[in-house]
Amino acid sequence: MTPQPPENRDKDGRAEGPEPGPWTDLERPPLNTTALRRALLRPDTLWTSLDVVRATGSTNTDLAARAADGAAEGAVLVAEEQSAGRGRLDRRWSAPPRSGLFFSVHLTPRVPMPRWGWLPLLAGVATATALSRDAGVDTALKWPNDLLVTVDGTERKAGGILAERAADGVVIGIGLNVSLRADELPVPGAGSLALAGARSTDRDTLLRSVLRSLDHWYGQWQAADGDPAASRLQEAYAAGCATLGRSVRAELPGDTEILGEAVAIDGDGRLVLATADGVQQPVAAGDIVHLRPAGEDTDGRRT
């Protein structure tokens, strides 16, 4: 029998590090934790710690537990594989090991709490900006929390963002499909940076870029006391939002819906819909079950 390499475990018993070994799946090398820490954990940055685990259920859940135990703001937790990643309304998110970036960050904003709702939108702007610059992929935002790329002329979801309250702050999880091939996509409407023609799928480079961009936008937003207009966050989100200008159907709890053209993102981060009767109706992310194109059914087919 061929000897197997030992499995590394962190203090909580979770598998960590690049085991079973960097020699497995050479097209998808493990993240270089040492190099990432050297590049990101500096006195003049937001980031205070960075850990990479081989596999876990959810980085958001794990980092929230660390926050409850006193983890500082700026803690970053990355997983090479997530078995229970999730998005809004507990929707599942899965991908093969080392095929994407699956990570969470702990933030404790020092701005008025009503403005905390901008954090997932801020994370979207930061991620899309970094990917467009360093992966060479035009990355758009679908309100409120999806990252879109274009594959063969069609918009596909390549990533998502989930913000959750944790201890005295917020944990923001970001999941991004990087090197997934067509036969690995979890659903037909999914995409990846590789399928979108990215000039780079080096996950170390992309993770550094996204975290630096997040540091920049978070700092700018906090310096403006969370004001989305003064920090230019509202302007940047609107500029990159693929939802604006389209006719959509906002499905609400209780089998109700609002049809209208998405015309703006308001100061509270809500999507403003102009309905056929001339009303401008703001919709908050927490109020909707689904946001679909107006002519699309629940299975994603045009009607």
C-alpha cells in the first residue's frame, strides 16, 4: 500500500493546509499561505490575520465563531474547498477543490449601523474592480449580491457575496468560480473566470487583488462615515450594475411580486423599480426571494 501523507488539522480539528499534497491536481495548485501573509499582513493595511484551510463547511460560519472568540477586525479565512457554502436565503454553493476562491473577512465598521447594509454592495464593487483589472474579465454586478461574467455572449453567475452579523461586526463571504470547466458547473447558468477568457487564473494573485481592493473601498467608505455618495460607492455600484436599465420581476414572500424597470440604487442600497403605473418602488435585498428578468420563469426560461 502506498503511504498516505498525514492530514493537517487546525486547533478546532478542521483539515487545513494544502494536504493531501501539492502534487495532486497540478493544474490547480494550492494557495501559498506564506506568500499571501507576507503580501497582505502589513501594519498599514486592514488585514490582521490570514488562514487557509484545506476544507470546511462554510468559511462564514467558521469565521463568525472566531469573531465570537475575539478574532480581530481584518481576520481572513480561506478554504480550498467548501462543502456547505451558501448564498442568500441559504442557497447552496459548491465547486471542486482549488477551483475557486472561497473566503470570508471579519469587519467591525465604525459608521452608523443603518449604513452597514452597504457592505455586501461594497464587497461587490471591490471584487468586480479587482477582477476586471487583474483577470482581464469584464465583471458586472447583479443586484444585490451576484458577480456576472460573459461566456459565449451570455451573462453567467461566477460568484456571490453573503454578509452576516457576527459578534460586534459583520462577516462577509465571497465565493468565486475561477478555473471551473463547463462540465464542472453546478447549474447551467453558472460561469467561471476561465470560461470567460480570463488572462490569469492564478488564485494567489486574484485573492491578493480582491483583498487589496476591499481594503481600499472599505477605508474610503469609513472615512466618509459610511455615506455611499460621499465615498463614491453608490456611483461605482450603479456604474457596474447590470440590473439597472432592465425590466425585472422582484418576487416577494407570500407569492407577491413587483414588475418594473430597475432605474436606480438609492441611498440605502435598495433597488428602485419604476412600475407601469408610474410609481418608483424601492426594494430592499432582505425583502426579495428572487430577482429575475421580467420575461423569465422560475426555471430561468424566457416566457
